[in-house]
Amino acid sequence: MESPHKPKHLSSTFFFLFIFISSNLVTLFISTSLFNPCALTTTRTDNNAITTMVEKKLFDEEITRNNDGGEGEQDLPDEFMTLTSPQKLPFGVNPNSKSDKIISPVGKPCTLFPNELKRFMSYTVNGSCPDDELLAQRLLLKGCEPLPRRRCRVAAPETYVEHHPFPECQWSTPSDSSIVWTAYTCKNYSCLINRRKNQKEFDDCKDCFDLQGREKNRWAETIGGGLDFSIDEVLGVKKQGTIKIGLDIGGGVATFAVRMRERNITIITTSMNLNGPFNNFIAARGVVPLYLSISQRLPFFDNTLDIVHSMHVLSNWIPTTMLHFLLFDIYRVLRPGGLFWLDHFFCIGEQYEEVYKPLIQSIGFNQIKWVTGRKLDRGPDLNEMYLSALLEKPLSHSW
Ligand SMILES: *[C@@H]1O[C@H](CO)[C@@H](O)[C@H](O)[C@H]1NC(C)=O
Ligand SMILES: *[C@@H]1O[C@H](CO)[C@@H](O)[C@H](O)[C@H]1NC(C)=O
Ligand SMILES: *[C@@H]1O[C@H](CO)[C@@H](O)[C@H](O)[C@H]1NC(C)=O
């Protein structure tokens, strides 16, 4: 067995990692501070301000390290070092990687948050993991993604109650006993279902758990024309049966995937667990949740997916540079002829003309539908607007 001891050269590795990180991290830091899909941030931070913010953060971390009396990896928890140290392959050089070692990946920024990382990686090996979903998600949203693996058993309900069988599961509420509720304000599903009525504060996807409410008719038909395309209208632009698999980015409780499943189309739904057990709920409905933030490279190979959909998530809260990378990533995973349904992208009127319209149109998609409309839920004075677009990756190679 490979020894988990820290190789000497790692201290310099971590030192470089630490120095090297600042340029790449700009967008991740911003995403952290703004991570709130529906909270509109209209202030456009200029690049200098961003850099200063990152430098300050790095500087603060540096001070913390020095005060702890440690340098480099000495601050990092042992279990983290064990995980991330290169491990020798038992059969020597692997012809595919051309290396005799393998290293477990973690998000590059993980080491920037030594205190949270220490808490996250402190547990008894082969024991129970701490019940720390909130800490884990915060770390991940700051850019420590993927999170480090742990060698412990994750918190689970004392007595797990299995889900309803298919197909009832698609439109029914699972048992409260299938969830560890620690991380959420609500402690049961009826609280989540009623929170639109009972709760004043904002929450992401506040009324989504109520499957008898607005969820019931989403994408079922073209409501009011304009911005709300229906699934059948969208599928109708391609030859019957050629849209088979796809991805919904930030898909709430995965009603899109459930609807698509009814049409024999397999959709994977990415979601965070922002004050609700979204991933468990999606899984309970019989479709696949993927716990992945919008910062990470999509875990699909080039030219593979038939459709990518995203509603309300891709919007002006995402730093423009990150959005640019993200749109190219969507272009990458779509197969030629694949569809990108950008559903209710929102921003301020001026931003649309100056930033987002040119940005989205520059990626190289064919435009099948392009509809804009005003967003009035927070009043007309804010001059907010929506864009719904149906875009297609060109069939023939043109770049
Ligand atoms: C690991 O934990 C399991 C379950 O508690 C226990 O049965 C087993 O003996 C432990 N193994 C070691 C090597 O401690
Ligand atoms: C659900 O939680 C709410 C408060 O969060 C509580 O008032 C209510 O009694 C709970 N309902 C059930 C069925 O446990
Ligand atoms: C889905 O597939 C099943 C089994 O192949 C078939 O019976 C059904 O008609 C299909 N449904 C649709 C909407 O295509």
C-alpha cells in the first residue's frame, strides 16, 4: 500500500499553487459573493476592483497562515494531504497517462480556505462523517470543487423510508424520513411546499417543491406566447426522435427532466442544495441529479449532448468572463445540430444591448428563436428584462 506520508517536494508545490492561483480565481471569487441566482446584482465591478478583492483575500489568508505558525501545507489537514499526495500505481507506468502515479483531484482553491478545509477534513477514518452539508456546500461554491473525497460514512436519516415506485414518484412528495434536514430552514416537506405562503424571505426556487402549483404546467404548453416556449414546440424543430439525451443546468426540482422522460428523453439535472434538499428530491422523482455548480467544467465529452436547457440560472449575476467560458462549454458538449434552450435569461435593459446580446450571439450558434420581454416582478423601474432563445450548434463545421 502506498504510504500516505507527505513527500518533501509538496511544500513547494503548494507554495506555487498558492501564488499561481490568483489570476485564475477572479471569477470564482465573484461567483461566491454573488451566488444567489435570483438576487439581481446590477453593479458591474470593474476588473481592478475584482483584483483588489482577490488580493485582499489572498493576503488575509496568508496572514492567517503565518499566525498559525505554519507555512504551506503544514496548515492543511493530514487527511487532505493523504488524499492529494501522488499515489504510486501498483503496475507501474500506465500507458494512457504515461505516468506511474495518480493524484486525486480537488478544486484548486480548496487550499485558500484552510480553516474550513480543516473542519471539512477532520473526521475519524472509517467512522461517521460530521453532519456538515452546509459547510461542504459553502466550500464548494467558493471554488473548492470538486470537494475532497472523505473516508467516512456520510450522515443519513436514522430510518430511511424508500421512495414511491415509478411512475407515482414523478409527481408525489417523498417521505420526510428520506432526508437529513440539518442544513435547511425547513424540517419537513410540508414546510417546503408551503413556504411561498408562509415565508417572507427570498429563497431559491421558493415554490418549486409544490408540485401541484406552478411546477405542474411548466413547459407543458406555450403560455402567453413569447418567452415561454413549450417542450413540444422546441422538440418540433428537430426530426422526431433525434433529441435523446441532454442536460438541464440549475434545474430546480427537475420538472423539465420529468417532462422529457415522458417523451423518452433522458435529462440530467444539475442543482445545488440551496436551503432545500433539491438533489434528493430530484432523485426521488426518478431522474438523475448532478451536484455541480455553474463554475465547473461540464463533465461530458465534446459533441455528445442533443440538448442543453437552462432557466433563470444563467443571468447577470454570473461574472461576464465566467459566462463566456460557460457558453463555450455548452457549445462544446452539444453535438452538431444540438439545441441550446436559454430560457428566461435575465438582466437590465442596457446590459442586454451592451453586453449580453453580443456575447451570446458571438458563440457561433444558429438562432432558431430569439424573444425578449420585460421582467416586471420587481417593478418596472428596474428596467429588467428576459431573453428566451432557442439556439442550435451548426451541423457543419464552420470554424
Ligand atoms: C470499519 O468500520 C466498520 C463499521 O463500523 C467496522 O465493522 C470495521 O471493523 C472497521 N474497520 C476497521 C479497519 O477499523
Ligand atoms: C413541519 O415543520 C413545521 C415547522 O417547520 C411544523 O410546524 C410542522 O408541524 C411540521 N409538520 C409535520 C407534518 O411534521
Ligand atoms: C416511449 O418508449 C416506450 C417504449 O419504447 C413507447 O412505448 C412509448 O410510446 C414512447 N413514448 C413516446 C412519447 O415516445
